[in-house]
Amino acid sequence: MLRVLRVISVFLVSIGLIILTVPAQVALAATITVDDDGPADFSTIQDAVDFASSGDTITIMPGTYNEWVTVDKTLTIEGYDRDTTILQGLVTSALSGIDIQDTDGVSISNLTIMEYRIGISLSNADNTSVTNTRIMDNRGSIITDYCAIETQDSDYNTFTGNIISNNEFGIFLRNGSDTIV
């Protein structure tokens, strides 16, 4: 009996040592800041998106950001204020201000997106939310749909509280379902 207890004790101590030596890897969602002219984690939105992990929040400080952004992971992208946080393209150079591809659960809020061919483009992107965003002055060449928001093969998306103005077209939904506008 004493031998059995000793074997059990050695076994339990061994398991305890194994548990203590295996590092715990708990990923917590991070908040990443972007500021085009001040101290922040990044000065461009795309650099922040590239660095971020799924589930992170990217907070964009007031400023004008002349870039286009490709999102391929679940993120929350929020501007400080839609009147002062501006994503501005050159109509002839960038297809989409924000291009969400092959990912679900992206949230965009409090931005102005202007002067692209397409303000926001979703392709195979479900459960995306765009709120309190101004999407304006998006026009393009003959090869695009030049609209504020375009979705393709994307379901269960929500577009609420937005201002969409002075675009060639408003919202273009293609091959998707259950979208709330």
C-alpha cells in the first residue's frame, strides 16, 4: 500500500512540474493607436492593421490619412470622431478606402472615407458593422462600380447611422443576404 501511495505521489508531483514549466499563452485583445502627426503606436492605419491580431481594436486619432487599407482579420477600427478622422484617397490611385477580404466580424466606426473609387468594399466578409461613418465623394473610372459601399458574397452585415453623400452610387449589394441598411 505504501508503494502505491509513493507511485501516486511521484506521478502527481511530475504532473505538477510539467504544468508549471509549460508557459501559459493567454492572448488579450489590444488597443492600438494611430496618429498621422503625433505619438502613437503607428502613423498609418495599414501598419496598425498589419501588426494587429484578430480581436484587437485600432483607434485612429484626428487627422487626414492618405492611404488605402486592406483588412484580413477580425478587428474593430474606430476613428476618434467622424468629422476629424478622415481617410482620403486619390480617386485615380486607390480602388477602395477600406477593403475587407475573406474575414468576418470587422467593425468600422467614426470615420470619414472620401475620394476613392469605392469607399468600403467587402468580399467574402460576413457580420461586418459600419456605423457613424461619413462616406462621400467616391467616384472612379469606367472599370469600377464607384460607390460608397460595395459587398460581394457577404452576409449578415449592418450599415447604420452613416452619412452617404455625393457618390456615383450608394450601397451596392451583390450575392449576399440578411444585410441591414
